[in-house]
Amino acid sequence: MQNKPDEGIELIERGWCARAESKYAEAHRDMIKTIAIFRQAGTHGDLVAALGRLGHIEMDLDRWDEERSIYEKGISICRDAGDPFGMAHKIRHLGMVHRHAGREDEARACFQEALSPYRSHKEPPSLDYANATLPVARLKEELGQVDQAKQLLIEARKLYLTENVQAGVDDCSNRLAKLSR
């Protein structure tokens, strides 16, 4: 007999595969079941991961209010569990939701807050740090704060290089080249 967290792991993977195949109703259903399983089991990391994946599904369905609510739940869970990097990750996604909704001030505040745990930690996870740095750089770029944008893009590019994420390196390099013209 399978234990509940193992069932949740299978469901989260099945739901993520369904999302990749654009089977959003199936993916949504699996994530809702997964969240219930992880919530009942009290597995913080798995619950936060499932909420994040449900947030992506809500984004795919253009259900921004639902996505916002999901990320806010994830932030609360991470805050209660003392998980600063998980919280920063969810705050960054919440910033993206605000950005999509045209709430630039809220987006900016989220992106800045998301950077804080990475900057204050001795050895932050490089990929998450890069992913938190890039939206701030984009905002600075759009606001015409070229020197700050360049500095952040150089920082993000270095982090993406560390993690061998060529798409991130290329994005930062292209933005830097555009700003240097």
C-alpha cells in the first residue's frame, strides 16, 4: 500500500505532464488533490511545490486572481516555516502576477523583497538568485535606470553562467548589448 506523500508525488508529476500536454483541467484536478495530500501529511516543501505548480496552471488559464491567491498562500506557508528562499521564490511569482495586472508599484515591491534573502545569505542558490535578479533588472531597464539595470544584468548573467543556463545568459547578454548602444 502506498503512503499519502508518495501518492502526492505521483500526482504532482502526472499533473505536470498533463500541463505540458495542455490538458489543463486534468492538471488542475491533480494539483488540487496533491495539495490536499501534502497539506494533510504536513510536508511543507512538497506542499509549496504543488502550490507553485498550481499557480503556473492558473497562469496558463489566464486566471490571475487565482494565481495571486495561490502564491499568497505559498508565501504564508514559507514564512510560517521559516523558509526564506521558498518565500522569495513565491514573492517573485507574485510580482509577476502584479506586473501582468499592471500594478507596477506592487510588482516592484515584490521583486525587491524577493532579492533580499539571496543578498543576505552567504551562499544563496544561484539559479533562484538569478531568477530573482532578472525581473528587477528588467524594471530598472524600463524605468531608464541604465546603470542599475546593467549592474543587475551582469550579476544575473554571472549566476546563470554558474548554473549553465544558456537561455538566462543569452537574455542578460542581449539586454546588456541593447543598453550599451
